[in-house]
Amino acid sequence: MRKKIIAGNWKMNHTTVEINKFMEELTEAKVGNEDVEAIICGPFPYLSLLVDKANHTALKIGAQNMHFEENGAFTGEVSPLMLNDLNISHVIIGHSERREYFAETDETVNKKVQAAFANNLTPIVCVGETLEQREAGEMLSHIEKQVTAALNGLTGEQVAQTIIAYEPIWAIGTGRTASSAEANEVCVHIRQVVRQLFTKNIAERVIIQYGGSVNPDNIRELLSQTDIDGALVGGASLKAASFLQLLEESK
Ligand code: PGA
């Protein structure tokens, strides 16, 4: 049985006051258990604060991006070595907002995935189609291309440790969730692609999340599907009460 992994993607939201409040509320409640893993991916300036506050809880802290080089002349960038040094466990790679606004490509995504493993970070690799691609019948081939590129050069064991987040772009922040059947169809396809590229055993182990307007009211239905092992959640992860509800509904 694959465990459920719920990851909050705070994007460019929250400063010290909100973060302290969120973490106070979270530590009062018992977060995460053997069946459900909880991760918050916060903004870079607050990662240390989050790691500090999450100490002695089961909450893991992730970043939302990183560079693929460990150091060097890359003004304004943050390296995998730095994230590892801060005790960050996870890193989101290739979110559609990064692909769209910050020129992230399948090639840089692959370099970052490899750099994550070289630095003890678990990558949460995002893939997803636009509405135009879905309507043109190009959805599955597009997803296959993104998954294949992202996993290029990895060992089977690394792939088994990778989290893949299927996030249809038209469902992100729009309030329009893919139906559980629509989401599962693509997650099944992703597992098949992993199976073709690696082995059945690796494909059975890889965690596949759904993301795009997930909230406490729809998460249970989404997670009831055969191939959805968790969720990557933006808006509904910002408040502790809502994040805790997501975890509760995932049990
Ligand atoms: P949303 O964002 O839950 O606000 O739609 C999801 C994401 O972009 O990861």
C-alpha cells in the first residue's frame, strides 16, 4: 500500500506573523501519521523558520524551486546544497507557474530532479496539460513527454522515491477541479509510462499526487481513486484549519 502524501504549496504567500500563527495551530493538533505524510513547501526566506517550528512534529518542510547547480555565479538563485543544509526534505520542481513565467523547460526540470537526488532532497515533479492541449486530444502524449523527460537518467530506485504531481493547468487556482475520474485517468497513464520506462514494481511504488483546486470537500473523493496517492494543494493549504482538515479527510 502506498502512503498518502499531502503537500501544501504556499507559493508567494505569508510572512512571519501568518507563519507563526499557522505553525502554532498546527503543532497544537497532531499532524501526520503513518498513513498520511504532511509537507509544507514555503517561500525561501522562511524555510529556516518553518524547519525550526516543525521540529518535533511530523510535518516536513519543502521548497518550491531551486537551481540545479550546487553553487556559482547565479545571482538570486538558491541551490540544492543550501536546501539540504537547511534540513529541507522536499522540493517542488517544474510547477506550471515556473514553466510558464520563469522559462522552466523539460531539460531544466530533469537537471533539477537529478540535483535533488544528489543532495538528499525528494523531488515533487509537476506535470500537466493546458485546456487547449486537453481539448485537442494531446493530453496523454504531452504528459508522457513531460514524465519521460523529467525521469531521464534516474535509477529505478530514485524513480520509486520521486513524487509526481499531476496538475492540469486549467484547474490550478481556478476553483475548477478535474473530476476524480478525469484526474485518475491521467494518474493511471503516468504510472503506465513509469512502468514502460522502468519496471512494474517501480511503477507501483511511485507516489502520484493530483493538484488543482483541491480542498477539504473534494479531497476524499479524489483520494478514493486507484492511482491518486495524495495532493499538492495551493489555496486550501494556507490556513492551518483547512490544511488540518485536508489531512483528516485523507485518512
Ligand atoms: P491550487 O494550486 O490548489 O490553489 O489550485 C495548486 C498548485 O498550484 O499546486
